[in-house]
Amino acid sequence: MAGVAVYVRASWVVIAVVIAILLEPRVEHVQPGLGAWKYVAGFVFAGLLYSSILLHEMSHAVVAQRVGLRVRSISLHFLGGSTEIEGESRTAAEEFKIAVVGPLTSFAVGLAALGLLFLDPSGLTRLALEGIAGANLVIGVLNLVPGLPLDGGRVLKSAVWQVSGNMHRGTIVAAWGGRVVGLLALLWPFVAERITGVEQSTYSYLFAFMIAAFLWTGATASMMNARLRIRLPSLQARRLARRAVAVPDDLSVSEAVRRAQEAAAGGIVAQAGSGALVSIVNEAALLALPEDRRPWVPVSSVARTLTDGLVLPADLGGEDLIRAMSRTPAAEYVLVEPDGSLYGLLVTADVDEAFEAGAGR
């Protein structure tokens, strides 16, 4: 858990106040005469409930770190909590472990609170333990519902991944599960009213709509992401590269341009005497240089230094290519062969165009 930021969103205060108000009659019944302090008791219960949700999210974070993934943050908000994990599980087993540990933690907290009830506590202590036990057992069950973005959706994703060998297929199946669950959540108040004959409140319909919207949007985002990533393998640096020529960094601009035109190259890369690629000619700077000066100006004067991350292996493709470009955002990159020799230039705009073309198919 080292280095993981924990954020408590403002929406948590709203739900804490709602919990305090809803619990007021129970607190008054259990401990009469508290006056305004009964709301404080309700607010404390909300804090205890969210502490157990924090344990749920922390368990995700701990397991994710143990399998080598970086955890950016944990957030507590209106609908509970979420853990932002950077990167993807490498195997279906890792995905399963990260997903299932959250509900298991909620079950453990719920059962622990249930066990403490056998000590026969009274008053507000008993009320708090009953609430923590019930809430965590419900959270554990609901989180195992097989649909993204719930933990159960990730469990389903890992199962489909294990059987099919395709992570993205698992995501799409689990996302459809999330959409179905979202629709069922939206219909629940109508069904409950028909079955019980009891008219559902406006709040029931509003809450059902919020849950359905949360599930539908989360599932849809996961589905779109998976479908795009299925097309990522078509992004291969070699296929997208533009031809480039390597010239000595002390060569004149006019001669460098002549060689580039002769080779029908779209870029010029300067190399040191040792053969190492050191800079890339800036097209804007080159065009701004008057032609009568080009025979006397070294190409290094209109080139920018190649910093770390701007030189990429020509064999990169798919997600590895996108990750490499994301680490060092730039307009263009130099592609090299395994022996360090120049292969060509990779222009970010070309990658974006290819990605959008793939997404549109």
C-alpha cells in the first residue's frame, strides 16, 4: 500500500448525511434522549461503514501490487469506492485474484461483526455491529454479480479469459453482463411494485436509475475499450514508419536535403562520428533557413536532440507501441533496428490516423 493516495470525494459527505438521517429513528429507538447527538451517532456509523469499504478497496490494491501492478489511488465516493490500477493483469489468474479479494474482504468484515454479536452487546454498539455485518455481507454478494464494472464482472472476465485465451473477449462478455444487470436494476422497482403490491417511492426509482446508469456507463466504457484494444495489434511501427536518411551531424543542410530527396525520404536524422543517432532535423527550422545559407550551415543547427524515449525499436507494435509513445509524448520518433541502425521515422499523427481508422471499422 506504500505510495497509494486515498481520496475521500465530496459526495461521501452527502451519503454520510443521508445515512445519519435514515438511521435517526433506529438510534432514537435504541438510545432515547440523545437529542441532536443521534445524528452524530448516524454519522459515526457512516464512517465505520466507509472504513470497511476502504478495507475492501485496500485488498484490491494489495493484491494488485503483489502481482506487479502499480496502484495509483483509492477513492471513496457516493456509490462506495474504487481502486485505480495502472496496467492490466498478465494472466487470467491474476485478474481473478485481484477481483475476488474485495468481496472476500467484505464477507470477512461482515462475518467478524456478526461474530461479535454473540458477545451480546447492547445499545448503539449492537446497532452498529448489526449494520456493519448486514452491509458488508450485502456488499460482498452484490459485488459478485457477474457484470462490469463490479468485481463479479472481473471474475467473469477472468473465467472467459481462462477458457478462451482472449482477455478482450472476457471483457466484452463481462461488459454485456454489466449492461444486463444495469437494465435489471432499472426495472427492479417496477417488478417489486407488481409482486408486492406496495407502491415504490420516488427515491426507489431514482436510486434504481442511478445504479443502472452507473452499471451501463461503466460496462459500455469497458466494452468500447476492449474493442479498440482488439484492433491495437494492427498498429505496427514498421508499417507506419516514414522513410528517413541518416547523415553526419556536421554535414551541410543543403547536402542533407539533397540526400533525403534522392532517397525519397520524409525525414533526416543526424548521427555523430561514432555512428550514434543524436538528433532529428526540425522541418520548420529547416524551411526557415534561407537557401543561400544552407551550404554553409551544419545540419545539427536545425536539428533537435534525441532525448530518452524518442528512439524506439522498429519492432514495437500494439499496446507496447502505445505505452512507449505515452511515456514520452512527441510529434515524431526515430525507429531503429536491433543493431541500432536507423529504420525510419514514426509520426504520431500517422499512428492516430491508423488508430481512428481501425476504430471506425
